[in-house]
Amino acid sequence: MKADLSDAPLGNKKSGKGMVVEGTEGSKLMDGLEVLDGEYEVIKRRYSGFFKTNLESLLVQLGVDTIVVCGINTHACVRMTVIDAYQRDYEVIVSKDGVASNDDEHHRITMKYFEPTIAGVLSNEEVIKMVGGL
């Protein structure tokens, strides 16, 4: 989010606290991660990866019909992104080895909620087999 919180969620605006502020150390990719040639970067601004981002237009441009979701806070960010993808008629796979939460109960409830209708839940090994071992 911007340092002036102009694009921040309401709760952050009320508290005056930013989470990940654009241009700060916390907004940089972790050591060992980099955007390679031919890869795309989408800056996520809220819980859902679709909210006020170019993700949907990028997926349409690339002809994508299935997405694999991983991330932290299964019960918040992952859940919102998965539901938004489902609402847009994407086949959604959740990598069960690639999601986590600081709230085990909400994590379990969310994972149970996904299957079988909203998303398939596969191990990383199963995801790799599904995409042809990329």
C-alpha cells in the first residue's frame, strides 16, 4: 500500500498503520525469490489477489482456465482469492502444502469448505504432476 494509506483497507486507514508499504524493505521479495524473464508480477493489495489488480486481465490474456493457489492466511487471503477465482469460473486448485495460517482451526475449516465444490486440494507433488512436471 502507499505510504499515505490512500489505497489501504478501511481498518488500516482508521488505525493509521500500514501493513506492507510500497517502496519499503517489507515490500521487497524475500531473499532467493526473483521475477524471471517471461514471468509476471501481480501486486496484491487486499485479501483477494483479484481485488484492484491486473490478475484477471492477465489470466484472460494468457488463456488460463485453471489456477493453483498457495499463500499464507488460508482463512483470509487464500480463501478470498479462491472464492473470487471460483466466482469467475476458473478451475481452482489449492496446494495443501503451500498454504498456512496462524489460526489452525480456521485453516482446517477453510480447507474443508473448499472441497469438493469450490476448489480441488492437492499436494505439491500432485500439482507438479498435474502441470506436467514444470
